[in-house]
Amino acid sequence: MKITEPSSAGTTQRSDCMVMLEKGEGGIGLSLESRVLRQYGKQIERVVRKTLADLDVTDAKVTIVDEGALDWTIRARVQCAVYRSLHQTEGLPWGELS
């Protein structure tokens, strides 16, 4: 999938994350802010990159502000931001991607 315009999903409330997505400049660029970055930064990055790969997104700029979100929340926020970027509202495969 090709990111067509900027989009976002999530909040900056406790146990959530804000995912902002833009067109990339060649590959996946990831910027991550988290109060648990030292403990879970690598895991958050793995979840984001796997979710994008599962959606066949190979070129995007991703900015995440994490407030302690669990993996499934991060995955859902990334999926939502991708679908919003594409204006896709019908036939969403929620839960089919792992």
C-alpha cells in the first residue's frame, strides 16, 4: 500500500499512543517518543515495522508518541492510520493481520 496523505490515530492519554503517518522519503522512517523507551523501544519498533510490512507499506514516515500502549494497541493504531491515509472505510480486515 502506498501512503497517499498524512493521517493519525490514537491519543496521548495513558496506556495509548498517537501514531502520525506521512509519505515516506524511501523506506520506513520511524521517530518514537516514549516514557518507556529504554525498556520497550525495540519491541515497539518491531510491532510498528511488522504491522507496516503486513500491510505492504514500504515507504512511510511514522511518528509515534507512546504513553505505555500495549502491542495490540500499537498495532491497531498503526493499522487505523494507514487505512485513514488511504480513505479506506469499507472491507477493513480488522483482526486478520497478526
